[in-house]
Amino acid sequence: MRLSPARPLSAALGLATALALGACSTGQESVSGAAPVAPVSGKVSITYLQKQGDQEYFVGEAAGARAKAAELGVDLKVVNLGNDANRTVSEVQSAIAQKSNGLIIVVPDPAVGPQVVQMARDARTALLTSDDQICATGPDPASCAASDLVPRIGFSGTQMGGEVGKRAAEEFTKAGWNPADTRVISAWKQDVTVCGDRVKAAKAAFASAVPGVQNIDVATDNTPTGAQDKVAATVTANPGVRHWVVWGCNDENVQGGVTALQNAGVAPGDIDGVGLGAYLACKDWGSGKPSGLKAALFINGRDVGALAVQTMYDRLKNGKEMPAEAFAPTRMVDPAGWRSAGVTCS
């Protein structure tokens, strides 16, 4: 998934649509949690409920959703859920009471998935997730049957993690480090399925290119401060390490990890951090100071928001089945090229 700076959004969505068709080729045409929704004859009303709505990625996602809604003549309401799982339930109830035809949701906690699915089903309201998966029958999407996963618009965690691991290996090799005195920090919120997919793929891609480097899993809350605190403790517990490789679920984990290392006296040249998002990495690069963040995978929330609204519109207006998954493109950026790639810093 690669997005060039000159590539228009329509081209990116075209690729995402092609990938979505690939997802449909598995034979899965619908999800057991999906509500039997009749096509809408009048104006379509959609509510987009996002966790962490003030985060740069989700701000971009909301902007892309609004732009696509304006293009299609859709009545769109965007709701910031923060990190509150209880608010998720109340806002879904509110959207249903306000007669939204469709709900697009990024859940703060996948454990609310079954309740959200049941409410949408009972109200015969179309349901689509973006970014994070939810399961119709249980709290853990990783343990869910494929037929019980709600359709999702987002990115391929496996592909993204693979690109991160590959780039980290390239930076490691370029630096000429010794595996014996190097450690990898994998930082992520461990109950979020897509995070696990990303980290697992990063580990596999890195290990295939650079065998023998010990990995340390660090459980975080996916925030910069949370990652910084946990990585600081990890550094203290491993005093003999000279070089550090850092990746995680998102830019927050990597920036927090890199900050903890640098605060502990590790030089930027001894840190190989590869972010995922680029919206925080570019802030470090824009300062002009040396940084342990060597690269980041740029994920453009605008593309996901636009594709999610288009997918929901097609379901509500034309009765088109939603694909099990549809993916938007990504691109690796670094201090030399992030501006030309169109990265927006938070």
C-alpha cells in the first residue's frame, strides 16, 4: 500500500476498491452480524464514531469522510468517542435514535463489539468498522470466526508490519550493528487485533533479514506517554544493550519509545526507530535535531474515511454488499522525503 504525493485520492480509492474485490474472492459475501438493511430512497444519513478523534490520523480520517459525504450528498455526523468504551454504547444508541441509516465505527475497545453489533442488528441499521475490527459473537476479534467479523475499511496490518520490519532491517544493516548487543522493542496495546497483526509481521520481516536479534515485547496503551514509561523501564532492565530497534502499532508507540531511549542517554545514532503513521515522526524530523526515528510508514486517514463513507453509501443507496475488508494504500517516508509525500504533522 503506497501513496505517492502526486497521486489523487480517486486513484488511491481505485486501488482500495480493487483490493476490496480481492477480499471478496474468498467467497465470504456477508457477515452474520450484519443487519438486513433496506436501500434508502431519500437522503442517506451516516454517523461516523471514532476513538481518539483528536489524534492527527483520525482528524484526517474525519476530513476525508466529510469531503466524500459532501460529494455524495450524505448527511454525515462525526463523533469523537475518546477512549471511553461506555460512551461508545451510548453514542451508538443516540445515533440509532436519531435515525442514522448507517454507522461507521472505530471502537476504543473491541470488547464492546457484540453489543454494538446487536444494537445495529435490532435497529436494522447498517454497520461498518474502520481501522479496528470487531466481532459479532465475542470480545476478541483475534478469536472470532471470519464470518462473524464486521466488514472493515482500513489498512492491511500484515502488509504494514512487514514494511516496517523490512525498513528496520535495512537501517540495522546500514548501521553495521552486532545482533548480540542489540535489542528490538515491539510496543503495542496487546488486546487490539490489528496491532498484533502489525507487530507479528514486523518481527517476521525483520528476522528473515536480520536473524539473531532478541525481541522484547512491551505492553502499552498506544499513547506516547504510555509507551515512554514502559520503554523507560525496559531500558533500565537491560543495561548492557548498545543499540535499539523500535517499532510498534503506531507512531505513538515508536515516538514514546525513542524518547525514552534518548532520555536514558542513548544517542540517536544508536536507535533504529520505524514509525507507523508518520504524523508524529515528521514532528521530530521537522525540528531539525538528530532523531532515533529513522523512517515511518505513512498511512493517510483521509483515504480510509472517504472509502468508508463510499462503501456505506453504496450499501445504503444501491444495496451493494460490503466487502469483508478493503484496504487503503501506504508509503514509507523518512526525514528527506516526508514533506513531498504530503504528510501532515500533529
